[in-house]
Amino acid sequence: MIICADDYGMRADIDRAILQLCDTGTLSAVSCMVLFERCDAASMEKIRAHEANVDLGLHFCLTNENLPLSAPLEKTVLPEFGKLFRRAIFRQLKSAEIVSLLAAQYELFVKQSGRTPDYIDGHLHAHQLPVVAGALVDFVCQLPVSQRPYIRNTRLCTRDLQRQKLPSMKAGFIGAFGSRLEKKLRAAGVATNDGFSGIYDFKEWQRYAEYLPKFAACLPQPNGILVTHPGFDEDWRRSEFEALKNSAVRGKRFVHGNATSARPLP
């Protein structure tokens, strides 16, 4: 099972929490928001200290988060999530513009870290939306085979969630988009995860310590992903950090070339 922390580079409290969980060997993947100015080379150097045990990914951002952006994208105008979602559902997004923004953030990742990302996922799972998903697959397939990252999908089994008495409505909605993306990735021969969990209503943060082992129980596959959002400044992020810190659950890196992987052949 892969334990992935999202939003590295977004805020100082989030970065501190993620780095502490890397120190304890809890995390095995960290999604980096290089679009933001504060996720600079110095910040990436800190997380690269853990790259022997942790996959480092590009957390592709398509939405306005009211934070200063990195050059040369500092003048980029991004929509709020609601507007992005509506435009995606009605196929009003332009694939070429999505590919251009993705390419710019990919290049920023390489520039700030000095290496290519191990994987790509999306902030607010927006990489799975209509038009965006197709643009993502097109972009990845244009990369040299040896440099192709694996792509996160959020397909999950709602029966497993219900069996574990976990919340399933929000997870099922997000998972539907993940199922469609997974099919695209499998068809294109792009590596992706098998299984996903960790979705809940953040208003229920007081129950996260109860949820965590149940999320893990939904992921018997080596390449299943448990998504987390540790931090200190918000109750729900702090609850996730504390539960992860006190848990015996430890993540493992993505395994290429096994029976559950769709890594493309040379």
C-alpha cells in the first residue's frame, strides 16, 4: 500500500507535517505543488532528502488557491473549482490549454527538483475531469517511456467502504471519475495504481483516527493508494497528522512491472 500526502509546497505547516511523517517512514509518496512560489528549489531539496523511500509526484493544480505563483506562471489566471468543474462537465475546456499548463508545471517540477516526477496526480482530483483526463494521458504518452510517471486514479470499491462502515457518498462520486481515467490509462499502457481510499467529509475530522485503519483495510493491493492531507493549522489536517504519526501503518513505494501494474513496455 502507498501512503500519499498531498499539498506539499502549499503552506509551511503542511510541509512540516509531511517532512515529519517522512522522517518516521510513514509516507511513501508526496505530491508537490510546484505551481506555488513557496515550493521552490530549497523546499524541494528538503523533500528530496527522502526520495530513496518516497515517490515524489507532481500535484497538478488547475484552480485558484489565492497563493503567489511561481515564475513564469505568476500571471496565470486560474478559475475557482466550481467554475472549472462546470466547464469540464460541459466540455468547454480546451485540451491544448490543459496540456500547456501541465507541461509548464512539469517543467517547473524538473527545474525546482532537478529530476522528473515519479507520478502525477491532481489537486482536488481535477486531473480526472472530462477533457483534463484526456489531455493528461496525451501529455504522458508523449514523454520518453523511461521517464513516464505513473498516474493516480481514484477508482475504489464502494462495497469495501460499506463493509468497513466508511463514508461512501463523496468517495463514490470521486471514484466514478477515477474509474473513467483508469480505463484511459490502461488502454494507453500508462502505469497507474490499483485501489484507492482515504476520502471522507473533512467535517468529520474527529473520526479520522477511527477511519485510518479501515481505509488501510480496503487496500490489500501493493499499488493501492491511501491519500492523506496532514498539516497543523486546520483541525482536519492536524487530526490526520496525529493519526498517521501514532499508527503502525507504513507505506511502500509504487511497484512497477508487477501483475497489478500497467507500466508501458519499451
